[in-house]
Amino acid sequence: MENIVEVKTPIYPIRTAAKLLGISVPTLRMYEKEGLIIPHKTDGNQRIYSEADLERLRCIRRAISESKISINGIKTIYSLIPCWEVVKCSEGDRKVCNAFQSHEQPCWTFTHPNTTCENRDCKEC
Amino acid sequence: MENIVEVKTPIYPIRTAAKLLGISVPTLRMYEKEGLIIPHKTDGNQRIYSEADLERLRCIRRAISESKISINGIKTIYSLIPCWEVVKCSEGDRKVCNAFQSHEQPCWTFTHPNTTCENRDCKEC
DNA sequence: AAAAGTTGATAACTCTAAATATCAACTATC
DNA sequence: GATAGTTGATATTTAGAGTTATCAACTTTT
């Protein structure tokens, strides 16, 4: 448990994260714009990445550079994850869930007003 | 039932299929090489496409041109389809199934020796 | 058996997705 | 308050995926 808390703690500013990943800052911001990652932000609206974020980004990087999967492909793959099976949300929740039927975007890019998922955090590699 | 048989009947030679899809013959052959489609072949090893093949290819075409999903992305998406849930194959079958664990290629690009799937035909859009 | 269409393989081309560079305005740090 | 780093937005570059062209050998059709 200790461990899980630690890897999720936001510590790296964008420049450091970029350096650790071997990519540029604009690229990192672009991944966020595409909805592939959602880092923590400071009160002043600056991004801070956790160790878990970096791991997720390494996974994305591998998909792009090695597996030759396009960003839209990754988005679609993420959107195929049936998060409702993981979360076991209610029938009622599903009816108002925007993510339940789309395959264009990962579930976490949608808003989940008034559902079990409101503050959840999904992922997969 | 009649209908299903009809759409699966191979009728179009490659040139016709290419024209109907608005793409070139080499492209069509490339999709096959990538494992996205497996058309019927004549005794003389020439491809013949069914109406169902064309529909599948239109789906692939949309994924590439409109959704901007790379071919490797499509392959991965196809490989994520849990065919074993559709087919309800046995535990024994799964143990010898090459497709059961990989996410690099669609299940139908693997050989299925001595399993329920031996002569099956999967798809999704 | 001649004409039209096919095969697989290789080489060449064309786009455009992905990455980067650059900017003025803002935030953090010392 | 000055230096370093950030933000979002736009413009530019580039690497290579996707497509097409071309080939001699083969198949189909008439």
C-alpha cells in the first residue's frame, strides 16, 4: 500500500519528465491534449508527473515507436477497455455514462457526473 | 440464412474488388499480408472476395482514412477481441491455442490445430 | 494459343502523423 | 525583482507508414 501511494505521488515537473522519457516537452503536452495521460497540476496550473504517470507514458511510447500504433489507435484501444466491468457500476450509472457507448476516446476523457466513477483513475498497458 | 450464405460467397476477383473499394490492387494484397483479411482462393491461387469481405475492408478503410488508426493499431484491436468468449472453447483448447495470449496479431492469423476454432471465421467492426 | 488478368516481390512515391521549434504571457524559485 | 521554468497556441520540420508502380512468371478465359 505504501508503495502504491508512492508511485502515484506527483513529483516531476514537465521538463524532468520529458528528459526521463527522452522526448520533448511539447510532445508530452500533446499526449495530454490527446487524452492519453492526465497528470496532476499545481495551483498555478503547472503539470507534475508521478512515477506511475511515467510508467504509463513509457507504455504509450512503446506502442508508438515499437508497435507502430498511431495515437488514434491507442485512444481506440483504451476506449475498448470495459471499465464498467472493472468498476461494477450500476445499471443506473451506465444510463447516464457518456463513456459507455463511445469507442472514440478512453473512458476517462469523458465527464462522469453523479456516478460511481466520478473520481476514478483507470489504466492498462 | 440464405442471405448469410450469399454475402459470404466469393465472387469478385481482386481487380474488381479494388475498384469497388477505390483502392489499388497492391494495397488490397498488402492488407492480406498484414493479416487484416483472408479472402477465398481458387485452385490456381487467385483471390476471390465475397460481399462480406468487401464490407470488412470498408471497415478497415474507414479505420485508416477517417479514424487515423494505423494498420498495427487495427491488428492490435482485432487481437483484443476475446474470441474464446464468443466461441466458448474448452479449457483444453485454450491451453494449446496460440492466439489465447498474444496481442500482436488477430486470432485468425494463428493456426488452431486440433481445437474448436480450426475452421472458424471471426470478425468485428 | 492469344489476350487479359493474376501472382509475389521489389522499388519508388506521397502524404501526413508525430515531433519539434518558437512565441508572449504567466508561475515558481532564489 | 531577477532568473529559470512553465503555459497554451501556432508554425515548421521530418521520418516512415501507406500507397502505388513495375516486373517476369503464372492462371484464366475466349
